[in-house]
Amino acid sequence: MIFKGVGDGRPYPDHGLTTAKQWAEVPPRQVRLDELVTTKRTLSLDALLADDSTFYGDLFAHVVQYKGVMYLEDGLHRAVRAALQQRPILHARVLVLDS
């Protein structure tokens, strides 16, 4: 199993981070792929295979930790690439919403 789970949607409240500049304030760290629950059930193959898929966006995936669960909000293609390269970790910006 690559991920802890595959979800469909965001089960956490809106966090208000909508721009790359806002996400840039969240420091990146390493997360294990097997600790992540995806918020998307499908992946666009062209996003996975594109050479410049991170050229215009954030270099790090976006993860939201809510009620002890880590949800992969953005960067599914990065996570799948890491898994295909047999890397168990991903560098991501982790926003903690736990109170």
C-alpha cells in the first residue's frame, strides 16, 4: 500500500490558504507516504509525466494535518512519482489544523 488511504474530498474545515505565497509561509518537512490520505481519487496522467509539472507551482506538496490524520491536499503527482522511484518519503508543507 502506497498511502494510508484514498479519500475523495477534504474532510477538514477550510483553512483559507489559497495562494502559493500563503503556503510558502508553512515550512516544509519530510512526511512518509504511508501516513498520507489523499483528497483526490484520480490523477491526471499528463501531470504525472510532465517534465515541468512543478516548474510553475510550489516545489513541495501541500498536506493538512487534521485530527491526527495527514491529508495530501495538493501534490498527488509528486507523491506517486516518489512511490514509483521507491522513495517512501515526500517533502511537503504541512499545515496543522489540530487544536
